[in-house]
Amino acid sequence: MSEKMPSRLHRYLKHYYALIDNQTVALYLRCKFIPATFDLESSLDILWEIHRRIAPEVYQIDEFRSLPPTVQSLLDLKIHIGRRMLLSCNFCNHKCKVDRTAGGLGYCGQSDRSYISSAFLHMGEEAPLVPSGTIFFNGCTFDCAFCQNFDISSRGKKKIINGAKILRAQEVDGPSLASLATALHNQGARNINYVGGDPTPHLHTILNSMKFLKENVCQLWNSNLYLSENALWLLMDVIDVWLPDLKYGNNDCGQKYSGISQYWDILTRNLTLLYNHGSKNIIIRHLVMPGHIECCTKPLLSWIAREIPHVVINIMGQYHPDYKVSADNFPEINRRVTSAEMKSAYDYADQLNLEYRSVS
Ligand code: SF4
């Protein structure tokens, strides 16, 4: 009897499914097995050169190994570069260049300390991902007019949000974050889901936690993906599954509704990088916006079909006016998406033969 062909979903998320079946090794663990010789005082250029040379080895090993505790690893190198980047922060594409270790605050308003608002087994993520061990970090690198998590994402920003619900934030460092991830995995999490707000300002803490984490568990980056190219290179060999938002199909809508310059240029650059390197296991979330089928939904679906076709897409219809959106502010998006708009998005994805039905 012939073997059943794996579904397209399983092919596009091949590494993920192998990992949850314990048939492969999580990328961050592989980084611990790769020796890296570097001097802590070396320039960032030299450290990046070493990184460029040894990172490809991550994709050549698929077995558990061990290094003597005295030997530095690729993960140590990544942690060290991440700490150095904090001195003139360029984790995301705002590239604020503030020294976050000396109290400098950039656009995200986050110091070098990391806070989370909650962590739990999330049953509402895409079906293949649940239960998902989701950890919500404070702060965000965007300022979306319609943000539905503004109580978390705006925390740490200098502006005051009137009426924002105050949740108790808990500080985490490398060891405590690793303990949290271990506990979530032991409770049945199929993945550790780093989200916010946005997890990008906390990249240094997340990388550091991987030093203490031992579980062979999927690391999932759930983000707006407005990362700098260097931050992406740091994360690419430790993140098994990417769950980026792709909200807008052009720069202008990104500027208008999220206050972000070069939205489309940066997102397409980063998605192309992810697709050509790393695990290539990508689920793109697209929140359909009212009145934005022609300027956003269709152009971005076309781009995906043309440039990065082997990804899974969640086409989401749950937009609702929130935060700054009202009859006076952004009235054109002060409504829900119609069923006709959702049908148009789905029909277009069908025409392009995109893999969306399995998660949408
Ligand atoms: S994470 Fe981004 S927004 Fe925050 S300080 Fe760094 S570069 Fe600026």
C-alpha cells in the first residue's frame, strides 16, 4: 500500500511537526552544540564575522551533542551580540540607538529589564499550535491606532493612556523565563510562544533564557516582524516557527495606522530573509481591515504567492474598532469587516492557491 502524501500544511511546517514528535532537535539546542571561539572585547564587526561563519552549521546537525561547559557556543555568541546591541539599541527597525543598559528609552519605552503581563496555555491560537505556551511581554515597537492589546503594548511608553487597564507586570530574567517555559512545556505546551505587545525589545532576555532552557520544545516568534536585519540574523537560528503579522500591503497604510515608516519595505525584506534562511516554517497572520482589500489584502497575498509561496496564512476577520479608532478618529476603519470583504479575501487566496484554509 502506498504511503499517504503529507498535507501541504505538514510540508510547510515540516520542522515543527518533526519537533513535536521529537524526531528532530530544536534549533536553539543545536546552537548550544556548536563551538564558538570569540573574545568578549572584540568589535561587533569581528563578532558578526564569526557568527556568519559558524551559524550555517545549525542546519547541518540534527542530533543531540554536548560541549564541555568551558567551551563557548554559538548560543553564547548570540547572547553576547544581543547584549552589545542593547548599548545602542537596534533590535527593531526604529534603530533608536539608545543605551538601554544606562536607562535610555527608545520608541518602545523599554529599559534593559523585561516584564511580562501573563503566561499560560493558550487554546485560541492557530489549530496546529495549540496548546501554545504563550508568554506576553510588555511594550511594543508599533503604535497601531486599532490596537486590541493596548493595555500591554503601551506599557512602558512615555505617553499616558487614559483609562488603560493596569495589569500587574512580573519581571523576568534568563533563568526565570526558562523556568516558565519549562513549566509550560510540562503542562503540555507544543511550543513556547513569545508575544506581546511585541517580543522584539526583549530579545536579549529571551536569548539568555535559552542558555538555561533544556527542553526539546519549539521556539515560536509571534511578532509584528519589524526587526532590524541584525536582530533577525540573531534569532533566525534559534526560532523554529515564525508567526508574523502582515497587516498592510504598502508603506502608506503602515504609516497612517501604525505610525511606522517603510512598513512594506521592511516586512517584505524580513519575510524574504526568513524564507531563504532559517527553519522556513512560517505562518503569516493577515488581519483583514475594513476598506483595505484593494490596497492591502490583495497586494500582500499576491506578493506572498509570487515571492514566498510555501507558507501558511491565517486570513483573519476579527478586526473591530478599538483604542484610538472612533467616529472622529479614523472613521474609515470605525466598523467591522463585512462578510463580502472576507469572501473577497478568501476567493483571492483561492485564486492564488495559497495555504490558508487549514488555519483560517
Ligand atoms: S527595541 Fe526598537 S523601539 Fe525599542 S529601543 Fe530598541 S530600536 Fe528602539
